[in-house]
Amino acid sequence: MFNVGIPVLPARPRYFHPLFALPVSSMATTCFAPLSRASPLSVIVLLFLLFSFTTSSDVLYSEHCSSVVSESAVSDDALDPSASAHFQLSSGVVFGADALLGGNSSVLPAYFFFRLRSLLPTQTLGVVQIAATLILRSGGSSVPVRGRHVLGSSDVHFHQVRPRLPRTFFQRGMVSLDLTGVWSEASGKLCMVGNGRGRSLEGNNLQVSALLKLDYPKVVNITSSLIKGSLQSLDAPGSLNHFDQVSVLAYAPEKYEYTQISHAKNSCNRVNDESLGLQSVSLCYYLRSLSRVRFELDYEKNCSTSSCGPFAPGSRFTPRTMSFHQTQCSDDGLVHAYVGFSNYDGFSLGTSLIPGKVLVSEGFWDPVKHQLCLVACRIQNSGHLLEDSTVDACTIRICLWFPAVWSIENRSISVGRIWSNNNEKFSGYFDPVSFWSIDNYMGSLPGLNYNYTRLELARKSCVSDSSKSARKKKYPDGKSFRDFRFDASARNSQGNSTWCYFNPVSIGQTIYGNMFVQNEESLPVSVNVESYSLQNISYEIQLMLSNSSFSMNKADKISAEGIYNAHTGLLCLVGCRVVAPLAAKQQMKRHETMDCEIIINIQLAPLNRREGDKINGTIRSTRDNKDPLFIEPLDITSSTIYIEQATQSIWRMDVELIMVMVSLTSSCIFVGLQLFHVKKKPEVLPSISIIMLVILTLGYMIPLVLNFQALFRPSSNQNVFLWSGGWLEVNEVIVRVVTMIAFLLQFRFLQLSWTARSSNEGTSGLWLAEKNTIKTCLPLYLVGGLIAWLVHTIYSQSRIRRRPLYANQLHDSLWGSLISYASLILDGFLLPQVIFNVFSGSKEKALAPSFYVGNTVVRGLPHAYDAYRSRYYVPPLNSSYIYASPYEGFYSMAWDIIVPCGGILLALLVFLQQRYGGCFISPKNIEPRTYELVPVVVS
């Protein structure tokens, strides 16, 4: 690698090189200086790179941009370090790029990013040389995930409660351009040329050359806060790489001048509701966090008139949601941002910087009134191009505040109003619109309290369990939010199931910071010692009833509050849900759309849980079943575990992984000792049962075949805790490698035995004994498989109606039952050898004690461990078992006794047969036939 210097540009550079932002002639002079000291390979690589760029990447600057901004040579003066922040644009909107990128900009507009790479002063005052990367991306097309693991019902989740939406990804066309050019401070013009590569939405490769022109003023205010321009193709018209002119529009985030603060101060009035004040230290943090929140609009009058919404009259666009974007805040509380409006339910869909659908705004935080007061302006577009966009008169006012008290009816982190400052008689007037947040991604605001209003109804709905068994159980004490978050299956009377999610909002007067953020640490909860057993608690409950891939229907959310009894683990809640559609809300007050006649009773699982202990409960309506707002009862079931149990289970998984490695390593050692044994006594090889060796070989081969991809790429369906961070996937590969070593050793053992018996001419009797072994074992295996199938069928029929939504599909399938039965055959791997010894009458010490005793211990140890585990570990987490998995064998109290005892019996029989002969256990009438030579008279 060579160090490339930055020489002074000549007065008229011939080319701009997009990689180094240098003229090619100067770069060549600098780069070729040390070639005499470089290795031949380095020279070849450098020449190849230089040739590839100069032949395909060079674009004449003077030919396209000299009329916009004159060129100038680079100077040695230093630039202000903060100047680079001015030339960073994100989430700008692109129009006219459908032919280039693909997609439909009317549905999802394309957008762009402008990333500065270098900024150099020139010899002309106020002119700088810029190298940047322009990235264009299409709006995309939603495509279902193919060939990827979708979190299904068999995955184990705990304290990671997030709506399990259908997994889709967006295919996007993209072009990345490396551009160089010059910006003039006086004219506010930026002109750049360059080229790049990309891929269209349809997958076509793109290689384009382009010219970018932007109106980029040094200092912006609310009326000049739009960065607009065009992107033109420099390829020959009619060529494959040529594209039509593209318009770009972006919001300028830096070097902003506030000009409307005096108007903003006169716009906000004190609200009736109590609002929270923000400390100066955290003021900008919370104001910037508004960019992560959606707001729902509530029109106070009928929207059939033309004066409805901030874009009326003359516009048919009546938005349902709004959101703040690129919010910038200064230490003195000054704020500027643009406000996007949309009719889409998704957060980012439809909120791009589209003229006629956004407002640019500025204002300040009033520390006395505890309000954010903003002046906003519409963006008008008189032509068809984005560069024709202009900022209209700033006659719109926005007032936003943070409520100091939450309740079951109102849990918005922020609320506000938007109205027109004009008189009704003037153009641009619209009726006031209220809005409130429908997301909480800001965190808990200091000073926020909760007002419980339905505790008495919740108390009356409680049915306490006063049995002796309930008194012996221990439940969460209410000091950690993590113990109260869980997901569950909800089943109606028809047997239809869906997912639901219980997220605590508050315990007592402590508000949970973020209801839907993963990996949230537990928060300290203030507990009243006198009423320690009873805690006030509130919940946000989501029912996955919507088919939308982007958002939940409002009717699927239930706000609940009530009491929690730490002695009995019982949650008694009263719920409210929004029942009116958004269109109907425009004609009624907000409180009239709430149905608060819902009773929710949930019995939490104990901390010292036993077999069958789960979270269960009901959601039911107290209305008459003929009432339009009546909802049918739902049965709630969940196997979510507590954090202490999860920690214990992760430790158990570590131990089980070690046991798996020890077992596989021991198997390799035992097979190696057997190979050493037959090497010293090769005459015993024909006396080893081929069927036994085939079973053992298949026992290693089949898992390798079924999990062959795990050797080369991380597993995509590992049902493990999200806390593992991928370390189990790495160890899974190690396990597969050790399994392959065991398989190769076992296969070598099988090859030696087969070769020894085939090459010996006096082994016909042994082959006959092998055939008799097959005739005996095969019917036994078939009958056992038939019994396993019958048991599976009967068991599946009995569980089909009561199987929970999260039941493991592998364990309930016929394939899972066959895997368990195959594991049972492998547990009795010595059975063919015992039968073979009976038919052959062999007394050879064919198997080393270390082989048949060691492998018997290896096969029996999982059952002994399962007996211990079922007593001391949490039963519902069997899908996380790594060692002695119930999905890979028969594991129960009975089988944990039968299998080890059966293995010990077979090992004892092999020991006795190798000492006293294979027939010592067989009756005389089935002793192996012997033949006596008698004289024959020949006439």
C-alpha cells in the first residue's frame, strides 16, 4: 500500500477522480514516485486499479459545471471543522427515478443520502472542493421472507415481548455515486460530477455517470430550509445507462437561523391539563426523541367539508397521522424540524419530504407553560419538479406538551393541537386539530404519575385461591417489571388461537420507561411495606388480530389497570379498548370510543414452579352477548419464565453443552480403544455383529446428514435464548465436527469387520448367524416401530384440541416420534451382538470391555441426567434442552429407569457370552447345529 499525498491542484485540472477526489494527472505524479521501491505485485495491482478508474470513472468537470461554479486550485488554508456537518443530508426525497431504480414513487417515494468524504479549501475565497457519496434508493417492494427462519411457535421467548409480525423484507433498487465538485458560498450553488454503480429493483446491474446540481445556501432559515436540485445523466441518450433527469429535495439540518420565535411566543396558551416541565439537561434529548413517535390526528368537526386539516382547502389530502423528522434542538430550547403527515399506519411510510404533505417548522420550548410552541409553513410546488418547491406563508401553529398524569383512558406520552393563525375568511384557514402520541419510544419522563380509577371494579373481579397448595407457592414480589412482561396464546370457544402480549405500564407510581424495547433492564419500584402483598398495576395488552404487516389495529390494543396480589400471584384487571374506527372518531369525542367493560384475570406461575405450572387466565366482557361491543371470552395460556429461572436455565445449557462434548469425546475414545483391541487380535473381527456396527454408524451419520448445513453456516432455527448471542451456534459446529470424527472411526470399525469376514473362507457359519440375527431383530424393530406409531396416533388425537399455540411441532409430529424410536434402538445397540453370539456360539472376546461398557454408560447417562433435571429444573423449557432432549429420545420417569437397566443387562450378557460362550443363556433346543463326519459306503 502506498501513501497518496494531496498535491496542490493546478489552475485548470483536467479530470476529477472520484476515488481520491484528486485530478488524475496529479494523482499519477504522486502515486508513481515510489514504484521503484515497490514489489512487482504491488505495481500490477496499483496499475490495474488506476487503469480501471481512469477508463471508466473519469468525468470532465469543466465541461459540465464550470458555468455553475468556477474551478479553483486547492489552498493550504485550514477549514472550520464544523463545516463538514453542513454537507450531510439524510432521508431526502427523489422524484423521477422510477425508470432508474424501479418501483412506484407514488406509493413509496425513492430517497437519497448525501455523505461527505472530503472538504478542501481553494484559493478562491468562499469556494471549497467537495468529494461526497450520493446514495439513491427506491421506495422498495414488500416481499415475504424466503429461505429464512421465521420465529414460529416452537421458539422460546421470555422478557423479549414484541409483537410477532409477519417477517418481510423490502427489495430496493440502489445506486451509489462517487461525486466530486465545487461549492460556492456566495451563490449557494453546488455542482458535482462522477459515476457509480448499483442495482435496480428488478435486479439489473447499473453503471452510470451523472451530474448533480444543488441549491445549497450557507445559512438557512424556515423559508430557505429546503435543499433542492437535480441529478442528470451524462451517458449518451439511448444507451443502457442513460436515465431521465431526477429531482431531489432535502431538509437542511445545520447552520439554521431562527426568524419566527417572536410569532411562536405569542401562539401558545396555557393548557387546562397539567403538563410536565423538562430539565435543561435533558430538554434536547426528549425533544429530539419526538422523531421516534407517531401522533394520531383527531378532527374536531366533520371532515366532509373542505376546511379539514392543515392542507385544506383545495386539497383532498386528509391525513390520519403525523410525525416529526430531523428534529434539531439547541441548549436554549430552540427547535426546528419538518412535520410529515400520512394516511399509512406504518411509522415511516408516507412521511417523506413531499410537497403538499409536510410542514417545515421552528419554535421553542416554553419553560413556564411547559409547552413546545412551533410556527409551521406549508411547502408548495407549482411545477412538476421538486426544484420548483417553495415555502408558503407561515400561518400554522403547533402546540405540544407532555401530560403529567396517565390514566387508563389516556396514556399518550405527548399531546397537542395544530391550528391556523388565519381568520376563517382568509385562504389557508382550517379548523383546529388535536393530536396525541400512539407510540412510546421516548422513555419515561421524570415526574410522570399514574392515576388509577378502576381499582374497586378490579378488586370485585378477583377470585383468590386460598388452598394450602397456593400458600406454599412463591410469586414475584412486584419489585421488577421484568417479572410481569410475557406473551401468551389466546384461545376462544371455537378453538381459534392468536398471540397476545402483556406489557406492564406502571407498578404503583413507577412508570415503565419503554413498553416495547427489548433488553430493558429492570427498574426499581417503590413498594409500600404496609401493603406489600397488594400492588396497583397497569398493563398495555396487544392482541394479534390484524393481518397488516406494518401496524396494529387500534381495536387490538387493550389498556388495563388493577391490582396484583403477591401472596397468590393473581392479577385482577379492568380493561378498556378503542372500538370506533378512525373515520368515526372524527364525529365523536375520544372518551365515547372506549369500551371499558372488560375483565381480565391472570394467574401468574410461581417462582418455585412444578410440572404443569403455567401462566393462565381469561379475558371476558361484562356486556350482554347481544351487545354490539360484546367480545367473546378468551382463555390465556403462557409458558414464559422469570429472569431467575432463565439465568438458571442458561447455566444448565452450559453444563449440557459440556456433557455433549464429553459424551462425544468419550465415544471417540471407546471406538479408538476397540480399534486398538482388534489390531492386536485381528482374529476376533469376524465374530462382531455387522448389524450392531451398522446401527452405531447410522447413529452418527444421520444427525450429520440432517444437520450438514450447520457445518458451513450458522443455524437459523436454534431454539435458544436470545441472550446467548450466537455462542451456541459456534459450539454447534464444534459438536458436528466431533460427531463426524466419531462417525469416521465407527465407519472404519465397520469396514474392518466386513473385510475380515468377507476375506475369510471359513466364515459361512458366521454369515448364517448374521442372517438369523437379522431375521430376529428386524421383526422386533418393526413391531416396535408399529407400536410407536400407534401410541403417537392415539396421543396426537387426545392432544389435538388442547394443544397450546406454542406447542413444539417436531415433538408432536410422526417424524419426531420416529426419531425418538430410532434413539431407543441406538440405546439397545448391543442387542444384535447378543443375538449374534447366541446363533454363532462364539466365545471370542470380540468386544473390548471399554467399548461395550463405555458406550452403555454414554447411552444411559442422558436418562440418569434427565431424571435429575426433571426434578430440579423448569419443565416448560424443554425446547432449550441440548443434552437428553425429549425431541431426540424417550425421556420420562419410566424410560429413565428402563433404558439404563436394559443397557446394563445387555452389557452383562455380552460379558458372560464372551466368557462362557454365546449359548449359555439359550435352551438346548436352539443351540447352534453341529455336524459329525460318518463313513459313507460307495458301491
